[in-house]
Amino acid sequence: MKFDFRVDISSALNRKLSAKIYENVVAEEAERQVHQSASKTARYAPRKTGALANSFPASVSKQSMTMWQYGSELPYASIQEFTNRTKAGFVRKTVQEDRPAFIYTLQQRLRKVGR
């Protein structure tokens, strides 16, 4: 189970602007957000041995400058996500909660750079 945080900058926008400045802001914010979300997912994860919770922060990886992902390679991660009686949806809950804040923060940082 993997969740990607990705922001693409179109080639038209890249030609109109000096997109490298904006790309750096997006890269920094995406990295900050994926680490924060992975830690939050670990806090929401069901705990028996702690292996599942520990697998999320440890799995954060950079795919490209503006794309990061995290998840769990444990075979029972998906089962716990969809069928756990008390903690079902712990990853989806994190993504749903963090998305608006990520978008808002990213917009604010891009506006500041654009001035």
C-alpha cells in the first residue's frame, strides 16, 4: 500500500515563469508534508507489536523532486486498513485530514514567493 504526494508543473507554466523557484518551494513543502503524514499515520495505526506503525515513517521515499511517497510493505497493512474493527481507515483518515492543510500551506508559500 503506497500513497503518493505529487505536484506537477505544466510545461506551459514552466515556460512563462522561472519555475525553478516555485518548484523548490513545492519540493520543500511536499517533503515536509509526507514526513508529517507518515508520522500521523503511525499514531493512528493499530498497535499490537508496533511493527505496522513503525513501517510508515520508515517507508518515506523520494520519487522525484516534487513527488514523495510512504506506505507499508507489511503483508497485513491493507487488511488492517480496511477491516480493523477499531482503527479501520487509519491511512485514509490521515490523507483526508492532511490534504486541506497541505493545499493551504502550499498556496500561502507560493504566494509569498510570487511577490
